Amino acid sequence: MKIKKKRNKLGWFITFVLILIVGWVSFMFIGPRKQENSHDQAQSVQRTDQEEGYITSNSSKEAVTSSENIVKDTGEASTIKLNSKEGGDKFTDLSSGSFKIYKANNVEVLKTATSIDAPAFTLQEVMQKYPEALIMNASGFNMSTMHITGFQMNNGKLFKDWGSDKRANNAFVINNDGSSQIYDSSVPASTIIENGGKMSFSFGSVLIRDGQIQKNDGSVNWMIHSFIANDAQNNLYLIISDTSTGYDQIMNKFKELDLKNAVVMDGGGSSQMAFKGEVVYPSQDQRSVNDFIILK
């Protein structure tokens, strides 16, 4: 009996050792393959500056370049007559609460920046030159180099293409016929120009496109923001939201205005607006900026 018990114990011990050996071998051969697969999957995505973190590497939003010639300077800026589909007052003040809002109908539109290193001006300097106009800051700029950011064209000529900035992947474009629309960096400059693009304003996210609210990327927050927008009748809207307005309140206001397209322009201390010789929203730090949109 004692011998039999010893044999049983020895058998259980040998079985246990064999199980350990098989488990160790399986781990050594199968484990690395799983790690390799995980590594391969990680290589199929890339980092992005979007709030949601990752996008697939073949995203349609990736910046494209075109064969379109980039000029150093587009020459003296010229105006485009906005083609609104309805009549009405040239300017309508729709400001209320924490919003400065002006609606423009069949106005002439001017973009001040004509080159990547366009000089910066104060709002007062621009007001002196255009005393009867509605004026607001527009495209952003790099405060260390003072170079304008985003997709930039004026007078129908391209002076800055997509892909040169991580953030500015959208543009509000006004065409030769006075119509206006939004483009993103998946559309090459050559196509935009073929479609009649005359001037562009570029900086931040698209909030509304073709009447559809876009995904909130978190870039519109409690800070001061400037916006360029239009409605279905192609009336143009210049809008500034004050500090602590926030995304929800901004989108509720845009819904009330029934906007078709809305794009975020430069904000913070850059946000500033004047109407017919009077400052209606001053820069918080008297900032000079490179690009203004002027309606007259």
C-alpha cells in the first residue's frame, strides 16, 4: 500500500511538471506573435492634433498638395461682390448678450493679407483706411514668425498651400461669382481655383457644413472666438463670442441664425471688430494681426 501511494504521488508530480513545461513553451512561441500583431496594428494609425487622438493613415482629411503655382505675393488686394440671393439692408446688427453679430447682404468683400509674411496692423489702422466698413480679424498667424497660417489665396492666386500647418485644415472660400463655400485639406488648391476660388480665410474647425452640425472637436471652449459664416441665401455673417460663452451656447445661437456654413477664425486677443469707424469689440491686448476681412 505504501509503495502504491508513493507511485501515485510520483505520477502526479511528473504530470504537474509536464504541464508547466507545455505552458512555458506555449508562452514563448505564441506570446511574441501577439506582440508582433499588436505592433503591426499600431503602425496602421498615426498621431493627429485632433482631440479624438487617432485617425487612420488613409484618412480623406490628410492634406494634399497640388501642382498649382504658389506666388510670393498676390498683388494689391481687390474686392469681390458678394452674391446674396435675396435683397435687404447691406448690414444688419444682430448682436445680443455675449455675441457681436453682423449680417451682410450683397456687400463687397476684401481680404487684407496678400502674402505669407503680410504685415500686421492694428484695428485702428485698418479703420482709418476703411472708415465705412465692417471689419473683423480673420486668419490666424504664428506669433513667433508672424507668418499667416492655413490655406491662403487672394486675387485668385495661391500664396500658401495645405499641409504647412498642423491645425489649419479648413478654409472659408469666396468665389469669383460671389458665392462662398467651405473646403478642407482633402481638396487640392488646383481644384479650388478651377471652381472659381478667389480669396480664402483659414484657421480653425468647421462647426457647420452645408447645414449639418459637425463633430465637436473641443476647440471651441470658454475663450473668445471669431467666426465667418453664411446662410442658405449667401448672406455673410461676422461673429465674435465673448469669454465664457462656450460651445453649447454658440451652437444654439448658430441654430437660431439658421447658418449653412460656419468656420472658426483666430480668437483670444486676436478677436476684434469695428463697424463704420467705431470699435464694437476691442482686442483684449491691442493685438496687431496679419489678416482682416473687410465688408463694405
